[in-house]
Amino acid sequence: MKLLVVGSIALDNIQTPFGNEKRSLGGSAIFTSMVSNNFCQTGLVGIVGEDFPKEYIELLSNNNIDLKDLSIVPGKTFHWSGKYDNFNTAETIVTDLNVFANFNPILNWENKQSEYLFLGNIDPILQLKVLDQMENVKITACDTMNYWIMRSRENLLKVIKKVDFLFINEEELRMLTKEQNIFQAADEALKMGSKHIIVKRGEYGSFIYTADFIFFMPVFPVKKVIDPTGAGDSFAGGFMGFLASEGKYDELSIKKAMIYGTITASFCVESFSIKRIKELTLSDILNRKQEIEKKIFL
Amino acid sequence: MKLLVVGSIALDNIQTPFGNEKRSLGGSAIFTSMVSNNFCQTGLVGIVGEDFPKEYIELLSNNNIDLKDLSIVPGKTFHWSGKYDNFNTAETIVTDLNVFANFNPILNWENKQSEYLFLGNIDPILQLKVLDQMENVKITACDTMNYWIMRSRENLLKVIKKVDFLFINEEELRMLTKEQNIFQAADEALKMGSKHIIVKRGEYGSFIYTADFIFFMPVFPVKKVIDPTGAGDSFAGGFMGFLASEGKYDELSIKKAMIYGTITASFCVESFSIKRIKELTLSDILNRKQEIEKKIFL
């Protein structure tokens, strides 16, 4: 089945204790689609400026990512510059929206038929607009951030009501629900209408919270985290990609998807940008699956 | 097999967002032994003053905790007063060592024969002294804290070299090893000589790190944490109590012990002091075991 991925595409400047990267490929839609293509047919919906390097287009294309809904327009590509002192939170130095400020996703008829949809962290108005265009969608998921929780709460709540999976980090979940206890917060988020809440906890892993079950995942133990940028989106790529490849989403498939998301996120943080995930093979993923299962199951 | 538990016994004043408690029963040896007696024969080694309430002695005694090495001496019992604003770190308001300042554990000949030993967080010199008195011990474990890491590093390193299990929280592990990455820090701690490092991560659970395997545990999801005091010691009580009841410590037993520790800690935090754990039954523990296994295994 096909997964459609909507989100930002960026040229990032990143500083971590292990070095600096300039104009490296980033953005939520990039991390998610560069991972999900290992599992399923993937379409990308996004916008870039004329400065967007041709080699990046080729890279996406060579990874069999469908670029019919990638708009290339006059102007500059979205730019984010950030710094990590520890690896749990980034300090944003610059956000230049550039052409992303005018992002208005209009889907090609073929993409409208996608059965799986991942809405990366963008304006909830745009997330709603994409949702409205889907004609055959079975499973939908969204991510968000503190900015939209504070500035566009009403629209975000409409999105949450419509999607099957809400990806959110702990701090955002507490902000969204005004609950401190993380499990009570997840309860509140369920009441908002999303069937499954996937709570991202950085170096502490993640858990999925539903009315029927909870399932916890630690991180895969990475001894040298080089750059955490995109970890959450890579998680979503592994999770949604696996579900799309399964074609079902019963409890067992969802739990397995949590494992695949954890694994793909672990590869992401081992290098700057998409350096590691662009080399990813199914056998890399399956090897790490075997390794992590020993660390979490009896 | 018998577990000997050495540590502090305190009368605590505790403030949390859910209320205040005065002169409630606390201290590492109390939480550990009040839990471990559900699994195995337990002996307590500690010191209290003449002000120590008789009802507490009876409570320990009624829980079949062997008190041969409980010293009751003139003076006041160790007193700790602390406050929690969030549930991950306590702010210490008062520490009155009182009679605990003169704690000098001399073991009864019967306790010297115990096969299992848990050294709660006390001066490493005393931990060494107890270790030296053990005549038939099979499995030993210790806990510690930032104070000893900074002030008594050499003696603490001697203890770590001798014990089978080191219980330590994340911050302390980073301080002990001077490594930021938690898995590298655990590697360093292994090099110090303890065979197994159990890293406690508060609301994020724990993991055990050995040369042969790693095993992660989330917390049992408690929706209303009333008082986290003693959670780590209750974890140790469930862990060591289960191992002592098994009489072996292969990989599978250790992983199961991690589950039992997680469960007993989850009961501890649901009430002030030992209110919940003093009511604990094996069937409570087994019910929660079934529940948590659904949340962590496929």
C-alpha cells in the first residue's frame, strides 16, 4: 500500500558537540519518507525553492520516492539552524520559512488514492486541507509541535479528532492536555478523538497509548548520538512504513511498528542529517530488530 | 534463601503536591525489607533511637522481618525532611543523622550466614564492613548516592568491585563515570568491577547493563503518583527478594527480577511512606505482573 508523507523540506544548519553541518537535507517529510521507502511505496508532498540542490532531488528519486507533489518554486528553500548542547532539546537559532510560508498542498489524483497518510509537523490548517483531499485513505497520522498547540489549538484539535495516530512528545502532550502525569495526559488526548497516542520521550524511548492497550519501547542503545535531528520523523517513517507494508493495524502489527520506528530512529541519530538513513537496507533493520528484541523481551 | 538488608531507618517528613506526612516510617532498609519479605526470608540491619515508635517495630516484626540486628540506642532516630515539586527529584529540607551517625553494623552470627545481601545507601566504609562479615554470601548488591560519589570515591570503588549488582540512578552514574552517554557510562561502570549495573531512571523506568546483555523496563503506568520516596529501595526489594526466592541468577531470572522490582516500586509510589507496600500480597504482585507483561511484550 502507498504511504503519502506531507511535511517540511529544509536545508538545515546544525551544531552538535560532534561537529557542524551546513545546508544539509532536513525537514520532517524528508526523514519520514527516506525511512518509509524501505517498507512501502512512498509519495512526498512538499515545497522547495530554486536553490534546492539537484543532487537531493536525485537522491529522493533514487530512493523510489514519488515526487509528483513536490513543488519547486522561485525563492529559497525553508532553512532551519539549530544547536544541541545536550541531546534532548534543540536550541533554534534561525527559522527562515522562505517558500514554505506559501506551502499550499494540492494533491495529484494518484496521491489522493494513497491508503496511508502521515501529516508531518505543519500548520494544522494545511493538515486539514490534505485530509480533505484524500479519497481512499485507511490510516492517518499526524505530528505537531508546541507552536501549533499554542497558536492554532482549535484547528489542531480538528486534526486530532480525524487521525488514527497522534505522534507527540512529552512536553507537547502536557501542554496540549494541561496534565502533568503523562498517563493521565495520554488519557486526555484519547478523549480528544485520536485513537492512538504515540508519546515520544527522546532518549527514554516512546510508548503508545490506546483505550485497549499500552505498549512501551525503550530506545535502541546508541553509544554515540551524533545528531538527534529527525529522530521523531524517522520513527514515524518506520512506524507508518511498516503498517503500510502490513496492510492491517491490529494490536500485534502496531506493537511491531513501534519496534520498527524505534530502530529507524536509532539509525537516524547515528549521523548528521540523512547520512545514515540514506544507506539503510532492510537487512540493517532486521539485524537491529533481532538485537533489540533480546533487550526488551524475556 | 535469606536476604540481609542493611541501610537507613528514618522518620520522614514529606511534602508532595498531594499532602504532607510527619514522622512517617522511611529509610532505605525499611522500603527494601518491607518489600522483600513478600518473596523471601529477610533480615534487617539498622539503628534507631529510643523515640522510634513501638508500632513500627511491631509492623516489621509482623511482616516476618528478622530484627536481631536492629539496634535501639539512646537518642533520636535519623530524620529526613523533603519536598517534591515534581516527582523526579526531592529537595532536602532537613537531614538529622542523630543515632545514625554512630551506625556501626555488627552482624549476629545467623545473619552472617545469609546468602543474599543488599547494602542500601550508606557510607561505603560501612558497606565494606558488612561485606567483610558475610561468611556464606552468594549474591551481593549495593546502592549509593551523589554524596558518597563525591566524598568517598575510593571506598565506594572498593564496594563496587565487590558487589554483583550496583543500583544507581542516571545522574549518579554520570557523576561516577564522568560519561554523558548513559550506555557509555554503564560500560565504564562495568569496568569498575560490578558485574551488573542497574540504572534507575525515575518515571522512565530502568535498565540492567551487563557484559552479556541489556534489558530495559519502563515503569508500571501509575496515574497518580502520591510520593516517590522509597521507589528505588522498593525496586531493590522486589529485585533482590525475587532473586533470593529463585536461588539462582541466570539471565532469565535477572530479567524477571527487573519486572518484579518495577512492580514493587509502582506500589510504593501510590501512597505516602510504606502505606501501600505494607498491605502488599503476592496476588497483588502477580496481578500487576500479568498487566505489565502485556505492556512490554508482543
